[in-house]
Amino acid sequence: MWDGIFTGLTTAIAPFNILMVVVGCFCGTFIGMLPGLGPISAVALMIPITYGLDPSSGIILMAGVYYGAVFGGSTSSILINAPGCSSTVVTAFDGYPLAQQGQAGKALALAAYCSFTGGTIGALILLVAAPALASVSLSFQSSDYFALMVLGLTAVAAFSGKGQVLKALLMTIFGLMIATIGTDAISGIPRFTFGNIDLIDGISFLLLAMATFALAEVVMAVLKGEHKDEDVPMDMSSLGSMKLSKEEVKQVAPTAARSSLFGFLVGVLPGAGATIAAFLAYGIERNLSPRAIKEKFGKGALRGLAAPEAANNAASTGSFVPLLTLGIPGSGTTAIMLGALIAYGIQPGPRLFVDNPEVFWSVIISMYFGNIVLLILNLPLIPYISRLLIIPRPILIPLILFFSITGVYLVSFNSFDIELMVLITVAAIFLRLLAFPMAPMLLGFILGGMMETNLSRALIISDGSLAFLWQRPLTALIMSLAVLALMLPVLGRLLGFGRLNTESMAVADKGEG
Amino acid sequence: MTLNKDHIGGLIFLTIAVVYGYFAHDIRMFPGDQFEPFNAQTLPIALAWAGGLISLVMLATAGRSAEPKPTLVNLDFMLVGKLMVLVWLFAQALSWIGFLAATILFLLVGYWLLGERRIRTLLLASIPFAVGFWLLLAKVLDIYLAPGKLWQLVLGA
């Protein structure tokens, strides 16, 4: 393990990679600040740039963007009550009231410190947990992998909220269906190409991610007429002091530590993600607080700001655990990173830390660097970065559209991809209007190929019998968890747990995280 | 009976599953593949069945759903349609007039569609940006961007 850490450290402290962390955090912060654009869109927009980099630098850049976007989302939540992404919706509950009381500087600083704490604790646990889990998963067979993918996909549906389970399941199946378009990797036979040569290689995940997230988010904003909204004026001179008193630090320190641990654990669960972690941490902290502080929640409580901020950053780190160790993304954003790693020819999973230790460890270590960058560089610059929000929407929207379509075009140089993007975006808008979540579709699409390969191997080994699903205890255990995950919403409603999650799920359904 | 979002969604996915399932049976296979435990049709057919069944469950339970009737008021479909046409035209323009000219036109029209009418802003936000981005791609990152068929026809280059 120490050799690996040393390899990762050597890669992560290479000047170019440090530059990538800094650039990633800055770009992420800026994109994350823009209302409507969250970490998924931010990471998707960066993918075309990373194709020109080596895998370690590319993934480091994307990890930086991820953190930056979550941090940027907090900034717009606090300053203008417009969360940049769903995981920072809770931040606005107490962050914006603080800003209205002339304590925007303190709120921003507290958000940054707690994000740092969450990210740091998350990165430290990841440092220990990821290799341990990866060593265990080296003994996994095709049937276990298939079961794990089923678990990942059902968990996404299970966490999708009240009344959304069927929709999430349908979207997952839709994603799996789209993944079957193109040449079958096992037999080499073209499927659903209808004689179109442009579909022989299938639909690229970048195209799908851009069309269903970056492009669709912007088009939805136009559809709702949000581009005509008056920009909220921001008075940067009245941010107030960024210093926290000793008493305030004492008050929020246990909250940040608790929420970080909790957030990490929630983040590890496939499909749960930063949004649910933030909502649950906020709820728990409100219940744990003494009556006097409890009454301040929603009116500018420091604990109410600290809990979601620590939790969402720790959860962002936690979502890397299933990605790096099992090859199963824990959130929509890590699903995009999985696609990017596969495009590099790297297969995330238990062999990643054996075959590509420099990627595995440098990502983990650069996460810590990312947190430091956010704290020491981004925080003092927030008043200046926020000025970029002044760019009028009629100028900003065509630019985001341009970056989304050019990002896809510059990878394939095929204008058919842009035409396909238009079609997929139109379909995505209609599905969004019908309240169908997009993240399960993307997860289904990305896991589709691997799932089919492992299912095929398992079925061939067991001579066509489905007994492989319960013959190995591990496969049986994972499949049981998958069934349990599917039953969870029904059980939750029967046992009366529904109340806890309704609000968080409603926001999480937007799919960012 | 009024249709709510779940009814419409269920019907759409049922149609998708039926059409997908129909074409899944059309996937060609190598001789003897039909006797293998897993072939190119296995997963698509399973997905079609799963999609169809879940759609039916959705349709059956849609009446109890809290999902409201979809409302299309205050949604600017016209503008979105124009933007989508603009993106499609950008795709066509790339091969005819090249990346630089297509980008300038795309941005100019995009700003215009979204309500920007000041000529100075329109030009300043499109031409320098497009030229700078083109220089970055073509000269700094050394990415080949085809000049466009039209210029080749006109200039004979």
C-alpha cells in the first residue's frame, strides 16, 4: 500500500497535475456557480479537454472539477439563493439567511472549512477503505460482477424517491437499451443500426451525457423562460468578515466531523450521492441540536450550514469507492468519470490498483490537494469569481450550447453526432417534463456493456442455467441486497420511513450528484 | 379519465419496449447461435420484456399517482425549437463553411434568438471568442479543422 501511495504522491505532485487540480477547481467552481449546471454537466463539459491528457492528469482534472462544482454550487446558494446543483440546495436553507444578515463572508468561509473537513476526512477514509475493498473484490467472478451491476442499478432506482421508483427503473432499462445499439462486443453482430454506418460504434457516452445533462439543462432553462430572469444584484463589498470566532468553531466542529463520516458512508452507497447525504445530515443535525439552536435552523444556523457542506463533500469522495474498487459508479458524476476511464482504455474495478496504480492512487491523493486548493485559493477569490455570474444569460446560454456541441464534435469530427444530440436532447426534455430522472439512464447506459459481458460469461459457465445467481454465496448475497434495495421504498412506506426522505429524494430526482 | 404524467410516460415506454422488442427479434445471428445459452438477442429481448412489464405496472398504478396533469403553459417551445434548429444548422454548416465561420454565425444567431439586440455586444461576444477558440484549437493544440467545402469550391484550394 505504501508503495502505491508513494507512486500516487509522485504522480499527483507533478507540476502539470497540480496545475490540473487548480484549473479543475477553478473551472468547476465557475460552472457549479451557474444555477442549473451541476457537477455532472461540469465534468461532462471537461471530458473533451481530458482526451488530450494522459489518464492520471485527465481524471485528476475531472476530480478537481467535481469538487469545484460542489463548492461553486454552495457559493451561489449562499450569495443569491440559487443553488448551482441539487446537492447544495440545503446549503441555501441557512446560508442565504446568513448572507441576508450581512454575514455572507462568514457563511462562505464556514462552507469552505466544512467542505474541506468533509473532503479531507472522506479522502483519508478512502485511502484506507478503497485498497481494502479492492483486495477483497479481486476474488470476484463474472456472476458476482453481474450481481453487483444489478445492485448498482436497482439501488439507483431505490434511492430515487417517492413515486419515482418505476420511472427510475424504466430509465435504467432505457439506458441499457441504448447501450445495445451498435456492434455487439461478444459476437461482432450489428444491433439496431438500421444500416446506418454512423451507428456501428454505438452511441458515445459523451454524446449521451452532454445531450441529457449539459445541453438539456440549458434548453430546459430556456423553455421555462429563465433566460429572461433579472440577474440578482450582488454587492461584493458587503460580504462581511470571513473570520469565525473560537466559540463558533467549537460549535460547528463536532457537526462537521459527524456529518463528514455520515456523508462518506452515504456516498459509498451506489446511487445515493451527495444530495441525499446533505439532506440527511441536515435533518440529523437539526434533531441532535439543543432546542435553542434547533429553532435557528432555517434562519441562519451555523450548524445548519456546516452539516450539509461537510456531508456533501464527504459523499462526493465516498462515491469514488465503488467506482475505483468495483467499477460501479456511485453517482451520476462518477458514472461520467467511469465512461471517461473506459475511453482511456482503463477498466475501473479491483484490478485498477494492480494494473494502473498511478491512476488509482493519484486520484485519491489529488482529491486531498483539491480540497486544499479550494480552501486556500478559491475562498479568497470568491468575490472575484462571483463577478463572472454577471455575464448576461442571453450571452451565457449560447456559449454553453456551443461548448456542449463542440465538445462532442471535437472527439468524433462527425456532424452526425451533433444531429443525434439534437434528437436526444429533444427526447430528454420531454422525459424531464414527464418527471423522468436522467441519471439512472446514464448509469444503465454505462454499465450496459459490462453487464452483458458478465452475464454472458456467467451463463456460458453455468451452461445456460440461472443457478449462478444463487450457487455462490457472494452472488446470492449481492442479489439479495439488490432485491432488498428494490423493496426498500415499499418497506419504507410500510414502516413509515417515507417522511424522512421525501424532500431529499424530490431534489435528488433532478439527477445531479 | 384524464391522463397524468405517469399515464403518458407509461404509454411512451410501452411503445418503446414493443418496438425495441420487435427489432430485437430481427437481430441476425450466426448459424447455431440460437442454441447457445447467450446470444446477441438474449439481452435485448430480456430488456424488451422487462421494459414492457414495468410500463404496464406503471400504467396500472398511474391512477393512484400524485403526479399532476402535465401543463405546457408558459413553456417557450418556439424558442427551444429555434435553438435546436440552430444547432442542427451548425452541424450542417461545419462541413460547408468550416469551424470558424460556423461558430461566428452560431453565436451571433444564438445571442439574437435569446434577445440580445445590441450590435456591438453581438459582434464583440462572437467574433473575438470564435477567433480565439479557433486559434487555441488549430494553432495551440494543433487540431486539424477542415476549412469547409464551400471555400474549397470557391477558392479551389
